Amino acid sequence: MTIPTTTALEASEPEEPRVGISTLQRMGASFAMFRNRKSLTGLIILGVFVLIAVFGDLIAPYGPLDKDYTALKQPPTWQHLLGTTHMGEDIFSQIIYGTRGVLLVGFLAGILATAAAVAVGVASGMVAGWRSEALSALTNVFLVLPGLPLMIIIASQYDDPSLFLIAGVLALTGWAWGARVLRAQTMSLRDRDFVRAARANGEPLWRIITVEMLPNLMAIIASSFVGTVTAAVLGLTTLAFIGIIPITNLNWGTILFWAQQNGAFPDYWWWYVPAGLCIALLGMALALINFGIDEYVNPRLRSEGERARAQRKKGVTATSGVTAVRRTPSSPASSPHDETEASLV
Amino acid sequence: MRFFARRAVFYLFTAWAAITINFFLPRMMKGDPISAYLQKNQGKISPEAADALRTLFGLDTGKSLFEQYIDYWRLLLSGDLGRSFSHGLAPVTDVIGTALPWTVGLVGIATILSFIIGTAAGAIIGWRRGRASELAIPAANFFSSVPYFWMGLIAIAVFSSALGWFPASHAYSKGAHPGFTLEFIGDVIYHGTLPALTIVLASLGGWMLGMRNMMITVLDEDYITVAQAKGLSPARVVTRYAARNAMLPQLSSFALSLGFIVGGTLVMELVFSYPGVGKLLLDATNAKDYPLMQGLFLVITLAVLLANILADAAYAILDPRARQMEA
Amino acid sequence: MTALEFRSVTKRYRVRGAGHMLALDDVSFRLGSGETVALVGQSGSGKSTIAKIITQLERATSGEVLFDGAPLPRGGRGLRRYRQQVRMVFQDPFASLNPYHTVRHHLERPLRLDNVVPRDEVEAEVRRLLQRVRLDPAATIGRRPHELSGGQRQRVAIARALASRPALLVADEPVSMLDVSIRLGVLNLLADLQRESNLGVLYITHDLATARHFSDRIMVLHHGRVVEEGTADDVILRPQHEYTRALRDASPDPDRHFATPTEGALS
């Protein structure tokens, strides 16, 4: 075989010889999913709530149950920023202290549910045959069981459920969805060449799952986690509003419960509006974070947003794949587009 | 056909699992309110009813667990769910029967409306990516993050107390005669508007966003470009090509979200004092009416399962690929 | 000498609702170290099935697959040795490397798994492997797959396969997904490596031309059966089977005049 052999080194990128990226850089790269505007906004809002929860004692002017008998059912004043309840309690402080309950239980439930989802979902995706089907059936059963009735029935059994118990019940009703998604993803990953190569190289199964597959599943796990926390927050506040959860666990739902019980409707808006708004705001923040992750994972959505923005700046309104044709040469004066985009695009 | 067989097996299994969980639920709970109740009301309960209660709640300790299980099934298949404590020992099935239509009506209509409007809006937003549509997204985001019950409260405060447009509670006015008269139906609609509207608004956002995302993904596909190049009108491309394919995942997420919808409606009924199964469950919980609670849980679960089956069937009819895919 | 042998191997797949599909039908061949055997066939001829059976992702329905005279080991130390001795290079350079990990990780793993070199020499060995496949270690070692070109990725895949110092290499269409202009470079690399390490290479491809340039013997696979077998020159210049002839005629030949009608057609 006489073939002219090329012995030159395969052309590699010029520049500096990068020996490796530091761990910090690598961590930063894996959190690229959080880098776009939407998720940053969400993260900031979430961060504010976390700060409120942590530094509640310092920020709140009063204790949540301190009663000021001189100011009953007062609308907002400088002394009581969000007004008072029928017992003279400061609502602003209640909201601040309520943040703790919400975030603690919400995140705890999220962690428990996601752990279960990863365990069951990835396992059922990796194994084959009846074991996989059995786990899938288990997941589907929990998917179909209606969450709130189950939570009501279980929670009503206990007089003073601990945080863990509440979080556990919330997790029980919320893990199945993530498990189903992870199962599908794992199954598709399992057939990818690099996994086959790892198997052919003799990598032990646990290493294949943790080292090779899990990093590729991170985006989905993150998204599932955020979704579960959202559901847990809603579930918690709903349960508190109904009155199933004892009032020893103060959260925004408890505030609404008291408002409902003590005739705050419809006049004393300062009592019931802020709590609901906080729930909505937190939910929105989490949804935005998920948006960001979604866009990162689905390159089409990502380029979609960028493309639409770029085109709008040129004064072109885009409708799906059709390339708009500009009839007249654009002059900045003639196209009346203004720069006020929606702040949370 | 194999596909349908697989799905049928799955649903049967889930139904069986739900019923079995229901069997174990009271046995896992601590305390035994039933015995206490039975003792207190010795004379008022017929022996059969007392037996039924014992079977449902695992008090017939004379029998093995398996025998209890068989008795339980026998009871269920004969349509006996026990007696409701808080309703004067009326059969649970009757009590649920009066409340169920209200919930099904309210939830059914509201959810379908919300699905249709949300999907259509999402399709339009996905298609025309102008500024107005970009604004709609944070708005939809906000509305879908708001807890159902809070929105209901606000709705009452605004539309009922402040503006006086709609009544704040109940399904029909006091003193109205239930029947299929036009007057009564009008009354029902009048009372049902606010709750339905609240459900629609609260769930709209979710459908819209999901559909929008799917539309964007679908519109990128080559077959859309071909359709446009063929000269089909935009309306036709959007409806028959893009929306139809984008809607499929929506259907499956519809099925998945049914449990969530049920939860939201439960609380909605509390807020509006709407006489559906949600309010019934909450009242039963407060009254510690265990037979009713257990019966309600079973009925709700089976109803959600049924809705899932319908959604699945719709999906299979619409998507020829699904029939070949593994469940 | 290490040898892999297929004896009358048949592989049947069960197709849902449509009975069976015969992927391999009575296939026999032998691959020893120091020689390159090409397996030529079009899509669906069964080439990939053979690769899967060799890497034990699938099992033969009937017939024997022997490694060094003994049936393929299924577990324990025998399996470990087999995995270390028989390695595969996959077709798709985009999919065969884990997008999340660096080149260093990809090459370290097999070194550590098979204890090829003592721990403190692993880094040096990784660099040496990269040099063997003509990549600049300093520039590539810290990169992730998406930062490399297709050709570079495939070289990393080859390096990964060589890490355990195998005796036999199965290359499943190693250049089909690369740009035509760099295919020769990668194939020449494989040829050099084969010579240097006295490897036995099973070169699976649909391209008859590269098969001829690259291998000692050629086997032609058609619908799961071996229809022709012989030395490279024999098969190309004096094809016996009509399918082989059709394959040969389908390759563009700059010397052939356009007006001359070609005999036969691909079935």
C-alpha cells in the first residue's frame, strides 16, 4: 500500500495553549443555563425573598403576633406599612416571617421530590424489561392520583405536623412528574454512542449513571426541581388557607386563612392582597428561572428570542419562518419602533 | 390495536392501585373514630350499615387482611361506600351524587374553555411575534403563578362586593326551585360565572405559554416551510399544519394537569361556597366524617383517571404515531 | 496471536407484529492481529450487527463467536481482558464523546479502568496517546468535544480505543461522517497505528475504494450473507459475485469514459 502519508500535526486552534479550565470556570459553564435575562430576573427576585427570610428578624419592625391594640384593622400607615389585622398585628411583619415558612417547606419538598424523581426516573430508564415497566407503572399511578385530596386526607390526620412531614406530603404528590420526564430522557441517553462506548469500555454501571449521564441530565433535573418547588409552595399555601396545617407554621397562606376567617373581605384589602401577591411573585420568579432553563435546553427557543429581538430592532416584525422583505430602504426616522420593550421579555 | 390494549391494561392497573390505596388509607391512619362513632350511635345505624363501615375501615379484626380486602371489593362493586356521619347517615354515594354534577359542570366547562382560549391564544402568539404578543407572556406568567383561591377572593372582592355584578357564593339563589326551567338554569349560570371565570383566568396562562413554546418549535420545521412555499394561506398553515401538531403535547399535558386542576377547583369551591365535591371534602375533613372522605377520594381519583383515558384516546386519534409507540 | 473468529453466526431480530428479521445469515470470518480486514456492505447489510456482537451489545442467535479459540467471556476477569483487548471506534464523532467531559477525562477513564499505567503516569500517558493520533496535547487535552472539529474528535475516539493497548480494533465506519477532505488523513492514521502496534483491524465500511486501499482482505456483505471474500486486490480486480461487481461499478472511476454503459445494477 503506497499512499502518500501526511504526517503534519492535525491543525489545532492557534492561540494560547489552554491546558485546562479551572473548576470555577467549569462550574460557571454548567450554570450557563441561568445566564439569560429571564432567569436572571427570576433569580434576583428569588434572592430577595431568600434575604427576607434569612434576615427577617432584622427587617421586621414587629413580631408577627405582636398585638397593637391602638391600631386595629388599620389601612397602611408609616407605622404599619401594610396595615394591621383585626387583632392589631402588623401585616408587613407577618409577611416577612411568613417567607421563612414558605421557602423552607417549599425547597425541602423540592429536594425530597427531586431526589425521588431522579432515583426512580433514571433507574427505570437505565434498566430494561419488567423492572423498568414496573417502576414506570408506579410513577404513573402517582401521576394520576389527585394531589390535593390526598394531601388533605393525610395532613388532616396529624394535629401538629412538623415541617418535614408537611414537606414529605408535598413531595409525595409532586415527584412523579419529574420521574416520568427523567425516564424518557435517560432512555434516549442510554442509546447514545458515548454511553455505549462507556459500557463497552467496561465502566461500572454506577459510574455510567453518575459521571457520564447525570451531567447531561442536569438541565432537566434543574427544571424539574424548580417546577416542584413551585407546586410545593402553591400546595403549602393552599393547605394553610384551608386550615389543614396548624397555624404554628406561619406562611403566607396562614395570613390568608386568618383574613378569610376574620371577615377581611372585601374591605380590608391590605390584609389579603399582599400575601397573594407574594405567592404570585415567587411563583413568577420560579417560572422565569424555568423559562431560562427551557430556552437554554431548547436551542430553537433560544435563537428564537434573540432573532425576534434583533429583527425588531431593525423595525421588522417577524412571523414564523417567512423572511420579511423590506420594500423601502430603512431610515431610522421613518420606522416608528420605540425602545420600550416589555421589561420581562 | 396493540397500543390500545397496552393502555387499557395500564388504566386498569392504575384503577386497581387507586382502589387498593384507598383500602389501605384509613388503616394507616392513627386513631379509630369509627368505633367511637358506632358506639355512640348504637341504635341509629342498621347492622348492615355498621358492617359496611367496619369493612371499609378495617375494623373487622376478626378477619385476615386478605378477607377484608375481598369484602371491600364486594362492597364497592355493590355501590356501597358507607354512610356519611355529617349527613345524618345518608349513604355516601347519595351525598356525593348530589355534589358531583356541580363540580363536573363547573370544572368541565371552565377547563375546556380555558384550554381552547389558551391554546388559540398561544398559537397566535407563537405565530406572530410582535410586541403585543411579547407583552402577553409576562402577563400570562403572572396569572399562571397566582394561586386559584386568591384569585377567587380578589374576584369576589372586585366583581361581587365592589361592583355587584355577580353573586359571591352558592350555585343558585336561596329559594330558587331546582329544575330544568329556564329561570333556574339562568340562575345557575349567573352564580357560576364568577367561579368559572376565575378558573379560566388562573389556568389560561399555562396553556398559552405551553402552546406558544410548541408553536415556535413546530414552526421551525421544514414541512411548515414547504406548506408556505406551496402558497397556502397563513391561516391554513397555522391551523391545519402548525397548530395541529403543536397541540399534541398540549393534550398530553392536559391529561397530566388534571390532578392539579382538581386541586385548584377544590379550593375554589370553598371560596365560593359552591356545593361541589371540593367543598364536600373540606367540610367532611373538618367534621371528621371519614366515610365521606374516603368515598370522595375514591370518586375523585376515578374521575381523574377517566378524564385521563379520554385525553389519551383523543391523543391517539389525533396522532397516528402514538398508536405505534410504546406506552 | 490474538484472534477473533465468527463461525456460522446467525442473528435474528424479532420484529413486533411482523415475525423475524434476519440480520446475519451464516457469517464466518477470522480476524487476527497484524492484519486489516474490511467488511463492505450497504446500509442494512448487517455490518453494524457484527460490530454489536463483537462489543457484546448483542448476542448471536446461533453459531459461535470465539476469542483466542474460546467463546466470548461473559463475566469476571475474562470479560475484562476481552474488553481491554478488543476495542471499538464508533461512527459518529459527534455522539461518541460525552459532551460534558474534557478530552482528558475521555482518555483517563480507560487508563484507570484497566490499570494500564501506574497512577502517577496517567497524565503523561494521556499526552502520549494524543501525540500518537497527531493531536497537540497542550491544545486539546482540556477541550470539550464541541470545541473540536469532527476530525479531531474522531482522533480522540481512536486514542481512547488505543488507551488500553488492545490487540484488535473494530472501526465501524470511522470516516463516513467526516468531511471528504480529511478522511484520508484519518484512514492513514489508522494504517500507521496498525503497523506500529501490530493491531488487527476490522474496518467496517460501505466504501469499496477505501477498503481496497486500507486492508489486506475484503469481505462483502449483502443482506446478512458473505457473498465474496478474498484479498483486497482479488476482490476488487476480479470480483466473482455480481453484487461485488455492482459495488465496484458504482464507484466513480476517472478513467472510464462516460459513454461506456456499465453492467449490472445495484439490487
